Amino acid sequence: MSLSVDQLATLREDGQYARLYIDFDAPNVVFAAQINETFATTDLVRDFGFDNVISGAYTDILAGMTALIGSIPGADDLGQARVRKAATSSRIYIGVASDVHFANDVYVTVIDERKLWRKLFAYSDGVLYADEDIAYSDQHANFSPVAMAGPHRRVWLSGADVAINFDGSQSYCIGSTISAYAWTFPGALSSSGAATATPSATYDAPGRYHVSLTVTSANGKTHTAWRTLRIFDASDMPAVGKFSDMVGSFADGGFSCQITAYVDAEMVRPGGLVTVFARDFYNGEEISVGLFAGAENQVIQCWIAEEGIVSNPKRGSVTFRIETANYWLARMEMQTLDLANVSGTPADWTQIQGMTLAKAFHEMLSRTTLMDIVDVHLPLSDTRIIPTLELSGQTAYEQLAEIGRKGFVTPLSDQYNRFFCQLDPQYLNDTARDALPVIMEISKQDRRRGIEFDKRNQTECAQIALSSETTAGTLYSLSPGRIPGVQGRIVTLEKIAASSQAESNSLAGLHRGRLNNPYPDIPVILAANNRAISIAPAQYVEISIDAADNPRGEDFSGRAIPREVEYEFEPRTGKLVVELRLEAESFEDLSVDGDPPEGDDDIGDIGFSPFPPEPEPQPEPQPEPQPIIISQMRSVILHCWGGIYSTSNIYVASPVWRCISQNIAAESEIAPRLIHQIAAHRMGTGLIATSLFAVYYAPIVGSQWSTQLYKILDLTALNEWCPRGAAAGSNNFYGVCVDPIAGAMFICGGNNLYYNANAVPAQYPETIAVRSLSFGQTWEMIRPTSTTGTYPPGEKDRFWGFAHARNMSAAKNLYIAQDSGAEGIEETYMHFLAEYDSEYLYRAPQGADTATEFSRANSIHHRIGNSRDLIYYLIPSSGSVLRKFVLQPEYSPPVWSTSEVPVADVALSGNQNVYLRDVRNMLAIDPSGQTGMIAGYDGYFWKTTDRGDHWAQAGLMPNDGSPPNYNGDGLGRNPCLASPTPGVWLAAANKIGGVAAGSQTRKRGKIMMSSDDGATWDDKTGNLYDLGAADEYGSGLNVGLSAYNIEFFYGEPETT
């Protein structure tokens, strides 16, 4: 729907505000009785008897309703089930269940609520039946129609009556047409056109009503959709409240929203339908502009998620989240879906005649109740055939997404909870693109302020190698051709649906065009209360941006696709702020026919023609290493006082830890407690540990070091070591860094830096060549200087820490070494090294005026934190200072002055709760770089969610009941943090109470894990103390964990 001239004029009016209302659907009881059945087992229950009817008649029980099983009438404390089909006078039939506590004489209450359920297949005597007892006849040759009744309606009764128009004209039947419509409006004052696609019904009283639409197709099949209608007036008002974080995301597949409503807690039912709707005012006139005619007043409509329902009795409010269908489908485990395309008449449920994308989607969704309760849009005009479909062990949404992957279709829910399986606009031909609606042209007056967006100048994809499935065989396509582009990665796509070689080539070119889109993300904040733009259905907006209107000086003019829509409601002003993330329209790139692989050895090179003969084989271009997208943390490594410990089951309530440093204690020069630092390759191929005089390597995480230990560096064997010798505690190995992607290793040792570009292979040799990066040799002199003179190599300065970052603009790695400054020199420096053996870049800070902020005092506790293109530097003291900078293109030196962008200084002082002296790795940033945390000495956390621009206290780590006081609560002494994935945090430390030296009451520390960005924490200490992870100290008082490092490994990666 494109906005009309009048609607655009309304959106541009002054004086805009909205009043929000919230409706909680309250289903009616249609039948109640006691169960009359003796159950031999509660497994695989499909039906049960009843007696002692309390209310209603069994004839009122309809398929799709919900049966509550409870210990008292109306309760569901024993479970819920879907009514599978109409009841008889003595039995109720349900979807097969094993999770309901059935028993004789408990109560069954049937309510007129239709929810999202799955329908399971069952075998009986070798025959496959759908939904327990539906035999195959012709369902895959003659498909059932799909009734499209629109969203649930929420309407005001402002006069004697109100007339409501309905529209079922988008109903359809694959391979047939709709021949009849039959609407029902029970409780309506009157109705007209009930046998047409567009009827009208009039109501004269507030209340909850049902609306149904049954469509009949020319092939004789029928389908019924059910909706609710809620009418309000001054005597029957909806609830009020507010919402936040309402986001519709193309990447997530739908909408979610957090709501605070001022209602009784019992009204908030997990899985219950909630509708947020508005009364909108533009310059004094009440009018709403939205996506669906007749429901323009609706903001969002979906179901209450079970997690996160919080009641606040003092305020009389309840806070909860609502989620659209994509969320629920992603939580619904499905049976295996194996389908084959056939040209003749299908013989059973596993075959489909002419299996198009729409037919595959229809079959998958028919195994749920989704089409009965929301509008479902399928790609009806797409004629591509899928030869086979094999989906097992997945959720409903994963199965839908896999079907969609074959055709570049992303299943999406809009804010009305309508469900769309439509071809992405970026993969449409020109004719189909022109048929899509352009919702509006976003002019400068429609935007709230200027736009900050970047033009991507680098090529992300060098080549697309695509193979397509057709009924005649496999087709191969390449974009741009047989020679990949100079920059970017090679992307392989397999089993894509295509009808011809030309279409296969076109899809390859369209995909490369999208991946190399120079404008993939254009953020726009709208000035108006505008709910007409959404992530679905497929649509465009037009937008023109002048170079003068954005800080980057970029201009843009053209069509763009909404990929994210975020609403924020300001209760005080009534303004509804809408923020969009747009993806500019991309266009087809060059493409050619590919070549079939010629043998097993060539499978990895789909479509490549041989290079011209050469005297020597030529290596193929290799894509640049890419950042890793992590699916889930696999193992955790903890370095603490007692040694190094690992667990591979951190997600269970009480993880089982094991010591992996036992044999280090047998080495004559080292004990586990003298290990300085550890570092791990994130994909689990190795672990590095540094001690006073040696560096150790374990090739497999969790292996016993007694059999898998390799000493890869020995201090006494290095001629380049500090000339004045290696006194213990002076010039020893300290910092270590492992590149999380490439695996290269850096080690700090006294005055020298050591590295090995392949430090983490599958197996490690007895000895390796480790290159020394000492001062004045291979690299330019990087010796720190001061106003008192230049110190030659060999003095008492040393490197303490290392970090790795990724300069995203330059697509290169960056390594940061930290030194403590020479003895007597009150300065500390960081040294920036590009890649592995390229030039030394620069030293920071630059200039003598920064000496006070980078004091050598307590330099051992200066910490570097980093994530991708962000570097943080923390100087702990009673007036702690945190410095941040963003890596600049081409490695230009960072600017630390507070007067210049992008510097952000954060003073964490003036409160003993942020006293950060004597700490270890207490600064961590999540992999996205968006969120960071600092763990204070007394257990208080500080957190940023905007890449370090602002920090705020984020609460106290759960403790063992001690009162919160300095040095006596929360994490306590030596806190350390790590974040393996966005939102997930690991924290560990010793806990010490008291402040008087010699009389400290020591308490055991913990390792804690949060999966919700620090809101809640779970104890993951497990059996660590049984393994001796905490050692004795002084007069036998337990030091606790005294944790120094947390490392982690991931599961199988995906590359972006």
C-alpha cells in the first residue's frame, strides 16, 4: 500500500501525539467437565473420556480450541492441549501429548482460544497419517485454500453503533481459485455481504466477538480462519501502559516488544494474545495511518512470551515481552520433513506434484495451526521447482528458513502478526520490482535530523559460485566470472532453486550485487508518528540525501528496503518515534555459466575453468581472513591461583571442571601459581601459557598436560634476551596474545617481543622457530623515550600486556603491546604493530603532556581491552581513568585529547565502589564492540552499551550475604571478566572481607556466568574447590580462586 497524498499530508502535520491502549484477550469457557479415564500411561495421549459436565455442551467444542487440564475447574496447572477435532458425547480428541499430567477425575476446561500448535504425523500399520488420523488422498495434488481474514480488530464504539468492514480478497488456493466466501459474525447487530470477499458487520455494544471466514476453492477444498473482535467504549475501557524496545528486524524474522501495563498480574497469561493500539492525533484531528485498512490504529499484535514476566505490586504494573509468530515457530521442534517432487499423481504425504516454493511452504505450515490464526502470504507467482527437500531435527522456523534459502526467501512476521514468505526484493527482476509498492518518498522534512551513514567502498564478495537444482539436473553459475574479484571472499551457494541456466546466472549476479551493495545500512529517524513502513510485506521507500546533510559528506538518491523498524513511545509527550534501517536497492552484477566439477578433487572449485598451462602450478587467490560469527561457546578455561582448569559443560547448573596444568608443577623452575597469563585460539586448536622462564603450549583443550605439554620457548635459550640476565621477577615472560582468527602468537618477554605466525597448528613440533622482535633489530627502534633522554635496549623496562584488534576499515589485524616504562621514567606506552612483521606503526600517548595520565605508578595493573575496531586503556587507581579510541583508516595514530573526536574519557572516581587498584583483567568488551564491562575491586560493575561513550554503574555481583562494603562484597579482589558472545559474560575472582592487614577474613570466590548482559548471574564454580583451585595463603587462610584469566573456545564457526 502506497500512502495517498492525503495520508502524506496528515503525517506532515504539526501537533502530533498518540494515546496508547493495551488489550489482553480474555477467552471464554465453552465447556467444562471432569475427566473420566483411567490412564495406564500419560505418554502419547490422543483422547480421553469425560463426565460430570459443569458448563457448556460438547457440541460447542471445535477444532483448534484449547483444552486446559487442571486440579480445579478453569485451571491449567496440569497442562494444556489442542482440541484436534470435534468432540463426541463422551470423548474429547486432542493433539497427541506426553507432557500433560492426566489423571482420572481431574478437570478439563475448553476455552475459545486458538493458539499456535504443531500437528504431528503418526504411523499405523505402515501407513503415515497427518495429525494422528488423516489419511492421504489427494492433498498434494489438490491443495486446500488459505483463508485470509486480516488481523484481529480493536475498535471504539463512539455512537449508537459502529460498522466494521472486513476484507478476505487476498485468500488463495495454490493451483486453483477461490469460488466461495462464508463469513460469520455471531453477536453482531447486523451484517451484509457475508457471502462476498468484503462484507460489513455492525455492532452496538462493547465486548469480545468472534469472526470466522470459510473459503471454498474450485477444487472443492475448504479452509476456515478465526479472528477476535474487541469493541470498547467509555464503560468498558482497555488497559493503559507503555512499551519500549519495539523492534521489527529482517535478520530476526519479526517483531518483539517490551510492555509495562497497569493491570492485575493474572491478566498476563503466557501465550496470551496482546494488542497495542493507539488513538492518534495530528494537529487536533483524530486519525490513524497504517499498513492495513481498518486496522490502522494498531501498533503491534502478538503473544506474551513466557520468559521475563515481572510483576510490581507496589506500582500495580506488570512488565513482559510479546513476540510475533517467528519467535514461537523458532521454539517449536518439528518432525522430519522429507518431500520429493513428482510429475504424476502423488502417492502419499511424502510426494508433491510440481513442488514449488509455495507448495513446500504450504505443506510445512499445514503441520502447524498458523494458517488458522494469522494471514499467511506465500510466493504464489514463483514457478521454480524444488526436486527434493530433506529437513530433520529442526524447529519450524529453521525448516521454513531452509526452504526459503533455496529461493532467497526470508520468512517474516509484520507487526500485525501476518506471516510472509516472499522473495526478497533484491532478487526480483525489474518487472517484479516495479510492481512493489513505494510506501512514500522520505524527504528532508520527513526526517527528524541529519543522517549518518557510510558508503562501503570495499568489495565484500570476490566471487559467487552457485549451483542450482532443477528437475533436469544441476546448473552451475559464476559471478562475475571465472576469475574472482581482487578483494573480498568467495561465496558458495548450493541447491538453489532455478528454472533455467539464465535464471541461475541472474541469481548469482543478484546475490553478488547485494553483498557488494555500497549502501547496506542507511539509518533514518522519522519526524512523524508513521506506522506505514515495515519489514514486511515487500516494499520500498524512496529517499534522497544531500552530501551536506550528513557528516560523511555522502549523497544518495534511490529506492531502499526497510530492514529494521524500531518504535519508541515517549509517555510524557505522547510522541511515537520511528527509526528505520534501510538497505539501498542493489542491482545485478555480471554472471556467466559455470562448469560442472570434473572429479572429486575439483568439488571445492565449482565452476572454475582450468588456468592456462604454466611451467609451475599457480596458487589460487585466497580470500582475506574474515571475522568469525560465533554460534555458541564450547569450553571455558580458568587461570587462577591453583593452576589452569577447563570445563566443556559450562551451560549446566554445576559444571564439572578438570585441571589441565598438573605436570607444570613437576617442572623445576615453575609452579602453577606462577603462571602469568594464558591465551587461547578461539576455535579450540591450542592454549598458550607463560611463566617466569618458559612458555607452554597445549594443542587440545582438555588434554592432560603431562602427555601434551610442549615447552616452545625457554628463557635461557634465547641469545637476544636482556643483556643483564634474567633475574626472577624482573625480566621474565609475561604477556601473551593469540590472534583469534589466524592463530598467530605474540609473547612479551622483558625488553623483547616474540611471535610465530603459525603458533596454533593441529599438532605442535618439539621445537619451533620463534622470531624475536627485539629493539633495534628487525624492527624500527620502539624504545620509549622521555624528556630526560633516550634509554638504550637492556634497561629495566618491560612489556606487560598484549591485545589484538581488527581494523575494519583497513581489513587488517593490529597488535598492541603495553610497556611499563623504564625504571625512573614516569611514563607508560602502548606500541601498535600492524599484521605480523610489517612496520612498527606508532606509540601512544604522544607528547609529554600526557605523562600524568600514563603514570608508571601501578603500571602492572594497567589493562588493555579491545574488540574489533575499539581499544580501551584503563589506569586503575583511586581516581581511575578509562581512555578509548577507535582505530582509524590506514592505521593513523589515535588522538587522546579530550577536545577531539572520537576520544571519550570516562572518569570512574569519587566513590569507593569504583576503586580499581590492584586488579587484573577486569575490563572486557563483547565481540560486537557495543557493550563493555568493568569489574570493580569491591564487586560493583560498570557498563557501557554504546561503544564506550557512556558508562554507568550496573549493579553488584550476587554475593554470599555479606554487607556491601569496600573490599568485602561481590567479586572482591582480583576480578576478571570475559565475553564470548554478545550478551554472555563470564566473571571470576577471589572474595576477601575486612580491610585490616593480617586480620582478613577470607572467603571463597566464584566463577559466575550471565546470559542476559549482566542482569542475572549463575554460579558456575562447580567442583573447582574440590580440585584445589584455591590455595592456602599466609597462616592457612584460604585465598579463594584469585582468578587471573578467563579464556573460552567456540563450536564450529561460520564465516561472514
